[in-house]
Amino acid sequence: MAKSKKSKKSKHPSLMETAHDIAKGLHQIGVMDAQTMRKFDLMCLPEVKELSSSQIKKLRLREKVSQPIFASCLNISAATVKKWEQGEKRPSGTAMKLLNLVAERGLDFLKSNEPIAA
């Protein structure tokens, strides 16, 4: 199973993570220009996983928040969260990316000033 970022079960970085770290080092020492580094960053973006309605609900329940609180954290309406969880509506690409971040880092991440790139 190919993954573009570290699995919680694996203690070893993926090949893409290792290559990206090398590219960052080359950029920092001036061997790779900023434009090439940006292109490399784009190639290494993690895959956005599609979440089912039940997975979205499980994510919200894992975070121990109500639909209105979850919606507020995501800057959407509670009705939208309800429709996602009931399968009446699917999150947009941007919303799905945000849900992936919450799944990976937790809802508190949205409330922090922590940078996205770890």
C-alpha cells in the first residue's frame, strides 16, 4: 500500500518524504532554486483521502464535539455537517483537505498557531 506520508504504524519515512527532505536541504544550501523547490513541493503534496459520511461522523465523535461546534471549527454551517454525515452532500475538495488535516492532527490543530508543515 503506497502512502505519501508517514503511516502511524511505520517509524520510517516514505521515499517521497526522504526525497523531499533532501530537496529542502539542497534548497537551503543554494544548490536548488526557489522555483524548482516549489515544483518539488507540489509533487510531494499528500494525497487527499475521500471520507465517507460515516468516517466524517466518526471523526467528529473522536474529537468529542457536537455538529455545531465541528461546523464552527471548519467555518461551515451545522446543516452542512449534518448533510455530510447523512450522506446527502459530499465535502468539496477544500473541505475534504481540511477534514484530512483534522483526521491527521486533530481539531485542536485548527485552533493553534502551529504551522502546517511539521
